[in-house]
Amino acid sequence: MSAVAPGDPAGRRASDRGRHGKLSRERVLVAALGVVDAEGLSALSMRRLGSELGVEAMSLYRYLPGKSALLDGLVEALYQEVEERLAPQGDSGASSWRQGLRRVAGAVHAVGLRHPEVVPLLATRMLSVPLARRPAAVLRVDERILRLLHEGGLDAATATAAHRAFTAWLLGYLLVDLRAMADAPEEADPELRLGLHRLPAGDFPLLRASAPSLAGRGGETELSAGVDALLDRVTATG
């Protein structure tokens, strides 16, 4: 059913057939991700998204009834990509529950690096959306994590605590890996690129010395090591 454009006395309806054919919720979210990846989260609006898809902004409201739903949709789209990365093998592709959790962490990390502008929403939208109203793609990843922890022999209380620690650590790791470090990206010299001359040497000697290393990403190696260290702690106290 088509949406009636407000203020249109003739009842003219906003079409949902864009330049790439008839819209779907999935197509709208993919386009929204593309806009945010290219132009940043602040550039995203129903009008901008309609322009990207070649339709009137009003056509989008049948799929996403407002900006809040659009932001939640971005989180959903990101987690759908996580599921797609995990889908080819499923948990059967992991040699152990620990390996399964490493795969989850790796998938979230890889997708987060592809869509860095969306990553902050993983924290902010979870503060405003109750568990039961979160997108199914988000809940399925949480369910997978809990299932793996139970398969590892953890009792219900320990598995819940481990899930909390795992998800919090993973989001924190991702945010640290994505944090802005370059002050002048066009500069070739590391000190100029990071703007170390802006940090008084007498006040921040350790930061100045560590900045070049901090500017790099931890990557998969540090990610896996962190997961193992966290699980070692959980199983030692569980």
C-alpha cells in the first residue's frame, strides 16, 4: 500500500519504486549504510536517503517510521552482516566453544571496521531500546554467545556474567581500535600526522612516546588474545 504524501489535497501517493526498482526494508537499510559509510552519520536523513534511492522521503516511512527506527535499522543491518560472516560454517565450524566465541568476536570486529560510523550506535541504541524490542539479528548474536558459553560447561549464572563481560569487552576493544588518532592525516611524518607537537612533553611524556603505537590497530591477534584472557578468567572463577 502506498503512503499518502501529507498536505496533498489530490491524494497523490508517494511511490516506492526508485531508480533500482521496488523498495524493500533490506534495500533501504543497505542504502542507509552506504550513505553513512560515505558521508557520516550526521548526513543521514529521510530526505537524503530518499534522494539516494530515487524516491520521495515519504515513501520510506512504510519501512522505517522515523529517524529512531532508522538508527535501529543501521544496528540491525550491521548485525545482519555479522550473521552472514558466521553463517557459512555456523558453530559447527568451530573446534570448541572458545573457538566459536573467537569467531563471533572476529566477525563483529571485521564488520565494525567496515562501518566505523555505525559502531557508536551499538552503545547508544542499546541504552534506549529494551531487550525485547531489539532487532532479531542483534538477539540472535546474543543467543549464539550464550549457547556457546553453556556448551563450555558454564552454569547459568556464570554464563550470564561471562556474556556481559564478553560483549562489553568486545565493544570496548572495537571502539579503541577505531578511535580517532590522526590530527593531520595528509602528513607523512608520524609525529606531524598525530599532532604530537600539540601535547606538552612535560605534561604527557608517556602519551607522546606511546602515541605511534596507540595509533595502530590491535587487529585479530590482539582480539583473539583478549578473548582467551577473558575466558581464562571466567573459567577460573566460574
